[in-house]
Amino acid sequence: MLKSLFVFGVLGVLLMPAKCDLISVCVENDNDLRVDCLIEPKPNKINSYEFSWSSGTKEFLINTNVSGSSAEGKFKDKSYVEELEPHGYRMTLNGFTDKLPHNTTYMCKISGVGSQVNWERDKLALCSAVFLKSSCSWIVCLLLLVYQTHS
């Protein structure tokens, strides 16, 4: 029994992701672009968010709730943002996956703290595949545990 616990402990450490991405980008089944920004907001502050992308030297603001800022005209009424639990925001951009620049840097800021990620249009994954990829190590550990308990 002790040997099994040791093996599962080692496997759990080896299979856990090395770092937590603060921003993820994927395509939903209906071809909407989804950007999750998982930056933890500062305590006792009103949360603000900004979602943007850049291609080349130009940055385009997609959605924001920052006073005095507004999204580019081509993005107005094409995106929405929802709050994620326990922290972060999700921006969904309707029907823009065929209009994406080839190489794009996606950026988000929550209460002034930012993160960014670079993606190639052809390498955007389906959102369901991103979930499976991030939870795969836990599924493997669970399957090993079930196998071990029934042996």
C-alpha cells in the first residue's frame, strides 16, 4: 500500500502542469473566439478589464470596462465578457475566427495587471480540446487509482 501511495505521489507531481497560464485562447464549436484571462484581481479594488490583440505594430482594443476607453469600431457589439469563478474574465468574440490575422498576440489586463500570449491562426485549438489537455494529468491519475483499487 505504501509503495502504491509513493508511485501515485510521484506520478501526480510529474503529470501536473509546470505553470498555470494566465491567458488562454481557443475557438468554440460555433467558431467564436474565446479568451480566458485568469489574473487574480487586487483586493479592495473595483475590477476593470481590457481585452485586445495586436498584429504587427498595431494594437486593437476588443472589449473593456475601463472608463474613457472604448473598443475599436469593428468589435463594437461583437463581443461580451463574463466573470469567471474564483477569479478572472472570459471574453467571447462572435464570428471573428475567419478574420484573424495570421500571427496574433492576445492581451488581457485585470485591474492594471496584464498577460499576453502569441498564437498562429492555424494552431488555435477547439475549446473542448483545451479543457481535455489541461485536465488530462488528473484523468490519468484517477484511472491509475481506480485500476489499483480494483486489483
